[in-house]
Amino acid sequence: MKYIIYVFVLFEVVIFISAKRWFRKLQNLGLSKVYIEEDTDKGKLLSYIFGFSFLEPDDVEDSFYNFAIT
């Protein structure tokens, strides 16, 4: 049980650090305001790109096509 909790906490830490790095990079590029505005096409694109990294490799292509259609 301790191992499962450790793995879960580690996974949460990795996600937090990744999101923090992602947002810091967006700030450096001047895109943080665009990312926060998810109702715009550019904001949706940035959100989807970040989300693609959490998908299984086989699911990325289908998800990208679904994004491109909408």
C-alpha cells in the first residue's frame, strides 16, 4: 500500500513540475495570456498541445484530428 501511495504522489509531483515548466515557457514566449484564454482558438491549441503529452502515443493522432475538426 505504501508503494502505491508513493507512486501516486510521485506522479502528481511530476505533473506539477511539468505544468510549471510549461507555463514558465509560455510566459517567456509571451503566450501566457493566450493560454489562459481557452475560449480562443490559440488558447485551445496551447491547451491541447500540453494535454497531448499525457496521452498514449496511439491516441495522439486521433485526438489531434478531433481537435482539428472542432
